Amino acid sequence: MTTGEEHDKRQAIIDHCLKLNNSGLNQGTSGNVSIRHGDGLLISPTSTPYADLTPDKIAYVHMDGRAEGPIAPSSEWRFHRDVLAARSDVGAIVHAHPTYCTILAIHGREIPPIHYMIAIFGGPNIRVAPYAIFGSQELSDHAVTALEGRHACLLDHHGSIALGASIEQAFWRAEELETLARQYHGALLLGEPPLLTEQQIEDVMNKIAGYGLTEVE
Ligand code: 13P
């Protein structure tokens, strides 16, 4: 049994897996959550109903890929590991298959600056990582590239990834991303929407620093 900070992180992973499904962002076991810990990461185990999770069932993956735990780590441990390795600003990752993010990803449509809140993701667009089969190194490589300078991306014919300094911030971004995707989908129904300019997004990025959950960075 783990105690202290590690135990709290394991419990936070369970809480946010449950929140993913309760919020309607995800269904079944199609999402996964990780938190940086020690020289690796704590991550939800593969294909385990969230209601059955207990702190001891959370897996640990070292940066070299060695895994510990009674159940294998999420099949997506590679992109969780590789994003944490590439990004010292990231402490937690939320992956899910939210409906509107996935609709856009199926069409390979990146999200352009249709709303000023896109600024919380670090720039004027949310990219789509090209398709590769789930759990593959290829998918991880595509995700790391799509996330350069950004706190979220879509995965072609798959779903979304959201990053945060904390698990709370990563989850907040996952929810905001799905809202943005829903707004873009709705706006497209009325025709190709007008966009904000890169300068307008940069102005928001300067103004929004320190707002709400952006503060933890
Ligand atoms: P895991 O159950 O292995 O986390 O996989 C779910 C998934 O969404 C793969 O993309």
C-alpha cells in the first residue's frame, strides 16, 4: 500500500477517470489519465472499468518503458511517457474520446481561432495528429509533434489529448477543448465561420495569463 503524495496522485487519477465519464466527456474505458511521478509516471491501467479502480491498481511506468503494477498500464502509455519526456511544463495528461473532438478529428479538421478561449491552449489552433493505430509508437510520435507549443491536440479518427501542469488543469483543458469543438461544429452548420486573427489571440494570451486554472503554470 502506498502513502503520502504517491497515494494522493493514485487517488487523483481514479477521481479524474470517474469525472471523465460522469461529465460526459468519455464513455467506458476509452480514456486514460497520467500524472508525473518520480522518474516516470502513474497511469490508469488498461481496459479496467473506472468504478473498479483502487489506488493499488494504478500502474507505474518508468521513462524507459518498464511497467509496474498488478494490471498492465494503459495501452496509450507511450504517448503519456513521450509527452512528459518532451515537455517539462507538463505534470498530467488526460486522453479521451469526447464526441465533438472526435467528430472534428474524423474529418481531420484542426480547430481554428473561432473563439478567444483557444488561447488557453497556447496558440491560434488545435492541431490534428495524423492517424496511427492506438497504443503505437507512431501515434505517440505524431501526438508529440501536434502538441508542440500547445496544451492539447486532436487524434485523427480517435479523440483528444489535453495537458496540464496539474491533473486539475489538464482536466479543465479537456473540458474546454470539447466545448470549443462543439462550438466549431455548431458554427460550421451555418457555413465557414469567420475567425479571430493571430494578433487577437496573442492579445488574449497576454491578458489571460493568471486567469483561473491558467495560474498553476
Ligand atoms: P486503455 O484502456 O488501454 O487505456 O485504452 C483506451 C484507449 O482509448 C486507447 O486509445
